[in-house]
Amino acid sequence: MPIRITGMNSGLDTEALVSELVSAYRAKGDKYTKAQTKISWKQEAWKTMSSKTYSFRNSLDKMRFTTGYNLKTTSVSNSSKATVTAGNNAVNGTQTLEISALAKTGYLTGGKVKSTDGTAVSNSTTMSELGLESNGDISINGKRIEINKDMKVSEVVRKLQDAGVDASFDATNQRIFVSSKESGKEADFGLTALNENGAKALSALGLNAKPADDDTTYARYVNNYGGKSDDALRELLQSYDTTDAKSDRLIASFAKEYKNADDDLTKDAVLQEFKDFLAYAEKVQTKTDKELGYNADAVRIKGQDATIKLNGAEFTSKSNSFSINGLTINAMALTEKGETLSITTSTDNQGIYDKIKDFLSEYNSLINSMTSSYNAESSSDYEPLTDDEKESMSEKEIEKWEEKGKSGILRRDSTLSTLMSAMTSVMSKSYTINGKSYALSSFGIKTLGITNAEKNEHNAYHIDGDADDENTSANTDKLMAAIIADPDGVTQFFQKLSSDLYENLGKNMTSTTLRSYGSFYNDKELEKEYNSYTTKISDWEQKVSDIEDSYYKKFAAMESALAELQSQSSQLSGLLG
């Protein structure tokens, strides 16, 4: 904006005079600004209403299909031993359940570790300080780990973790804990020594737990390979030939079980390690528990699958949760010998009732909002404020003024009227189910009417007998009675009603030259109007600026003339003395 020095010769407040002269022009510009602001208010109001309507239409989607009403309820005869939930596809009736095993996570509570000098063990304690004299090899989860004398407890724990188990050292209790990451038999871990020094390393770490009586660990490792006896296996090893397919499979199996993936060993090297292991396994089977160095206070829990019988058929799971034919069964405790639990599944009548009630509640909320907006009092006396008008008001006063102005922005809106009609027309329809005509009123669902309803709530529906509705709670509950008598008939009616309502609303959100797809109002038209006012406002501001400049030029010319006149007058006075 140019700096103007005016009124020096005339003594006039030129700026005030110019401001007054162009005030009428500015007032017209303010009208454009206010008109544009009202459009933005309308856009804001419609965005909110459109979003509510879109959300309601989405909620109708599931109600159009049978699966939306296939609600089930289930109970179990002893909820302390199992909990059961029924999905939509669960079969009605009574089923039997037996629980013979619960899932367990493989767990090893190590025995107390002890240092050779009797001091407390820490993460930084080395294996030699725990009594390991020579390096040894162990295997966990099929990964070979070399334990050397200089390795710290923390390093051993980290190698166990890298092998795919959870492991930690508890300094307070002086024990190492190892567990599978998941429950179940398949997720269990295997931990064994590959040689005598490996067994000593496990003993030093407190992890050399004695196998259960039915777990002949080393014999099992030997015999599992190819299903052969010790003698047959040794004979196969002795006649090992690189061209022998059986030998190749044997060595590949051993390599997969005990060797790290990144180990670059030849078959002969793997074979030699296997022979060493077999020799060690043979010694193990002849040694006493004391000679084997078992940690008496170490406890091993094997990973176990859960096992149940449903209607006599056996099922297993790595967890205690089972999903079978629409039922989700969570096993919690074993059933006694000869004990059978009963699972009873039936149609969830209350669930169907609540689904219909929720649908009507959402419909009522939307239609009441539309009705209130359409019937709102005129807000024409609350035009948008200019910046000058806001200067004389407090923030609270401005907020209240604009709230009043916005309250009637959708009053008698034709688009809103069309949308309301699309909804109310469907809600009043009748449908034929199994040869008989039904309407909402057939189920005790109706409006209160203009005379009885609260202001702008005459389009809302109420359920007779609904305990939460003070208007109709005393009436006979026809809806629940209908659901109990014929749940399929009731759901068919609401499927058709929801489908028609869904489609009718869909017709009001298609793309046109005035409306974008998914919008329930003429957003394109409003945007065009808003932009046109932006152009008008800009053009008019330029015009006002030009008029101002014109006035300032005229006053500047007057000042120049007065200055010239004053100069001549001074000269004349000088001549006359």
C-alpha cells in the first residue's frame, strides 16, 4: 500500500474523506464476503450430515444378508473347565466335550549354578569359573553350539536365544531359564550334549536335566535315524558310500538336526561327528545318573498339545483354543475319567432383537438430525460478521452469533428433503413374507406421531415393550414374541427393509454434474459457487482500490493547486511590501 501525505495545504483529513466516499463500494464487497462465508457454512453442515448418512448406509450392508442375523448363543455345563463361543455357522443342539490334555510350553528351569570359588554367579561369569575345563558341544533346536571355557554366561544365553528359544539368567535365583516361544508339541525345543564335554557344559550351566523314565533321550536320538537299531545303524555308517542314497539321507538328516545352516562341512566331516556322537550315546546308556552329571534341581517340562474329544472325535491343538465347525472352545481344565461336558447351542433371540434395536437407534439419530436441520428456525438475522464487526465483540459473543447463523443453514434445503423422503418412504413399506404382508407396525415398531413426539422427532421409530424407552415400555413386546415364534420370518423382513434402504440411499450418492460419488449433497455446485465468489471478491477489491486511487489523485491535484495559489500569494505580498 503506497504511503500518502495528504491535507498539508488544505488541512483536510483526506484519508477519512476517501474512506467515506468508498464506503458504499466496500459495503457491496462485504456482501460478497458474507455470501461466500454462508456457502462455507453450508459446505461444513453438509459434510457432517453426509458423513453420518454414509456411516448409516455402511451399517446396513450386513443387515441385507442372512449371515447378519445368524446369531448364536451357547453354554457349557461346567464353565470352570471350558468356555465356548458360537459363531454364526454353529449348529443348534447339544454336543459332548471331553478334555484329556492341556497344551504346555516346553520349559526348562535350570538348577542353581555355582562358581568354583563359591562366589555368586553373574552374567559376566565365565564357563571356566563354573568348572568347565575343555570346550564342549551342545545342540538346541537343531543348532550346534560350541561352549568354550572363556564364554560368559550372558554369551551362552544369547546363543540359546539365537537358536530360537526364550532364555534368561536370573541372578537373584542363580538359575538359567529356557522355554519355547509357543506352546504345543511341535514348538518344543530339543537340548542335548553332542559329546562328553558338552554334557559337562550343560551340567555347569545347570541345564543337564534328567530325562523322564519314558524319555530314553540318547537312545531315541540314535534309533530315530532311519528307524534302525544301534547295530544296524552302525553297520550302515561303516559301509558309508557317497553313492548310497540311504546314507546320503542319513547324513543329511543328521546335518539338519545338529549343524548350523552356515557350517561349511563336507559329508565326511559330518559323518565323523555323527560317529563320535553315536560313540558318546553308547557310553551314556551305560553310565549312572551321577556319572552323567544330571542337575538334580533342574526341572524339564515337555511341550505338549491340547487334546479334546468333541462328539467322540479327537482334536489336537498347539494351544488350548480350538475352532471346530463354528464353535470356539477354550479348554481350561481336564475332565475326570468318564466325565463329559455338554455344549448347548441355540439361536440368539436376544442378539437378533438387539441388532434390530441398534439399527432403529442409528436410524432415529440420523433422521432426527435431518428433521431438526430441515425445520430449524430462520437465521437470516445472523449474517456472517465482517472483521470490523468482530472487533467490537468478545470471542464468546462471536461464537454464539456464528452458532445462531449456522443453526438454520440447511433450513428447507431441497436436497435434504429428498434424502429424508428416500428414508421415510422405505420405512413405511410393507413386505410379503411366506404369503403374509408385514410392516414395521406388525412387530410393534412405529412412530409416535407429530402430536405425541418430541419436537423434530416425529419420524423416529419406537419398539413396543422396549425397557429403555419410556414412551413404549409399558406396551406388549411384539418384536421379541415374533422373533421367538419365527426368527427366520423376522430376519427376512428386515433383510428386505435394509436392502431397500441401502439401495435408496445409494441412488442419492451417485455421481452427477452437481455431485461427487459418495456425497449426498451437491458438493460440486457449492464448490463452484464458493470459487465464483472468490473471483467476485478479488475483482471488487481491485475496483475499490482503483476508486480510492482516483479520489486520492483528485485530492492530490487540489493540494497541488492550493500550493501553487499559496506560492503566488506569497510572491504578490512580497512585491507589495
